[in-house]
Amino acid sequence: MNKSPGRGPRSLSRALVAAAAATLAVLTVASCSVDGGSDSGGDKPVIRVGYQTFPSGDLIVKNSGWLEDELPDYTIKWTKFDSGADVNTAFVAGELDFGALGSSPVARGLSDPLRIDYKVAWILDVAGDNEALVARNGTGIAKVEDLRGKKVATAFASTAHYSLLAALDRAGLSAADVQLIDLQPQASLAAWQRGDIDAVYTWLPTLDEVRANGTTLITSRELADAGKPTLDLAVVAGGFAADHPDVVDVWRRAQARALTTIADDPDAAAKAVAAEAGITPDEARSQLKQAVFLSPDQVASAQWLGVDAAPGALANNLHSAAQFLADQKQIPSAPDLADFQDALYVTGLPGAVEQ
């Protein structure tokens, strides 16, 4: 599944819109629910939260039931997703109020042709060794340059996809120089085990499984040091944030509590993550150590998300990611920096993270 680098912005835009429309149709058929279940919360309004199983404070919030405790007048509906591209599709379909996804899918979501109306409300983690490009043992691949002509899998439109393109570019290769295959983490693991692919750029917990029979070529931590940092972010639908800022504040306090738990009580954090990810506490503890978790005060700072009326430097990161995606012909063009600044939800910060 080679991605042609020669497609122009107009044809690329039509293709992306068509793909989004096709997926939206599937979601609509599925009873207007991304997981096929009912959105009914009885007499209570429903808050719809999309999550992924990479180790993060989001899993701690879910496992601990903090939102349910703090928002008893609402029904909290948690829906699992496999990648940021799927989260974006659910927002396009109007199926989510909150969602967890990588910085590259967010940059894509805020750009044409999607232009999703959501706001970045939290930083879950900064990618470190928890995302990486791994070559399967026996392929003879020892460095990124050896990937020319090889079958390389990643989840398209994910942060891993962005990092893979950055790694190839850094090695003097392009997407056209490899056989790029679009696979979600579990599908890539199955293809890996069958010997159908030579390398994969993926994230935890799948990453640990391929590392057991592979060679790490480069990590997202190394790419960050080379000027291509990636993050896991949490977003809130623009309309929901405008109508329910009090709920967003409660949700952010829960996320801040989770970051504090990771820092101050790693055993409790590992236990919660393990229960949600289906791994052992020891595995969860190891995986949590591979990401970079900011403190709540760092999240609500000029260097990252920002403070009330002053969007932080995260906007520059997202703008840079969009520019790179445009250069790689993944999106038609990058929006202005001001668009990304407007997309940072800093209302009430830092007060909203005080515990």
C-alpha cells in the first residue's frame, strides 16, 4: 500500500473528504454510536469519552471512576479506539465530547479538509521510548536506511505515522521508498507474527510485543531530540466546552490527579493502567516509565498548554507538525499559527487543575 507523494492538494483533499464521508456513513449505520451501543443514559445526560489503551492518566481516570464520582448527574460513556484517526472520525460524526489522540492526528484534524471543531484541553504525555520503529529479527535491517524497498507498517494518520515519516526523511528516504502499509496496532502485531511485514512504527502495549523479536531502529524520544517531538493529547468538542465549561474543569482536575498519581504513587498508577490495558502491574509500571509525564503545573504553563487568555507553545508544535504533514503531501496545507493558538482550551487555567 504505497502512498504516492505526487498527489496534488486538490486531489488529496477530495480523497480525504471521501474517506471521512465513507467512515462517517459506517458510523451512522451503526446506530449512531461508535461502539454499536446505545447513547442513552436514562434520565441523565451522557458525556461521551473516547480513550485508547496506551499507558496514560486517562486510563487511571477511567479505572478509578473519578468522573463518575464527581459528575453524578451525568452518565459517563467510555468508548475504546485503536488510533487517533478513528478518534478524529468519531468527532467528525459528532459522537464524542472528549477524546485522546496524538499530536499529529490533532494537527491533521485542525487542518483542511477535516477542520474538526475541537479544542486541546490537556497533555497526557510527551512521547519518549513508548513509541518506536522496530525491525523484525531476521530481515537484515539494522538502521532506518535499510528500510528501502521493505514492508513497513504503521497506523495511518497517527502520531506513529508522523514519526515514521520524520524518521524516513531524516534518513534521506521518503514514503515512496518503502512499501508503506496501513495497519492498526493489533493488526500490525498479527502481520509481524506471520512474517508479512519487515518493520513497524507503533506504540505501547503492542510495541513491547514486537520488541521481543525485533531491533529498535529509532524511538520518538530520539526524534524529539532531533526536533520532531510528538505528544498524546486530550481534546474536547468545541460546542461542549462552550456549553459546559464546569464539566471540562472537573474533567481536567481528574486528569491532573492522574498525573500526580503517576508521579507520587507509581504502584497505584500501574495497577489502574494494568487493569484497563489487560497487562500485569509490572508491565504497566515498565511502560509508564517509557513516556514523559508532565506535572499539572507544567501542563498549565507557557511552555506547554498555556494559561487563561495566553495559549502556550504547544500551538507552535502543532503548527510545525501540520507544516511537516503538508510537506509530506499528507494534508493540502498547514493552517496559520493563530488557528492552533485558538484551538488550545486554556479557559480557567491554571485554576482548573488545582486539586
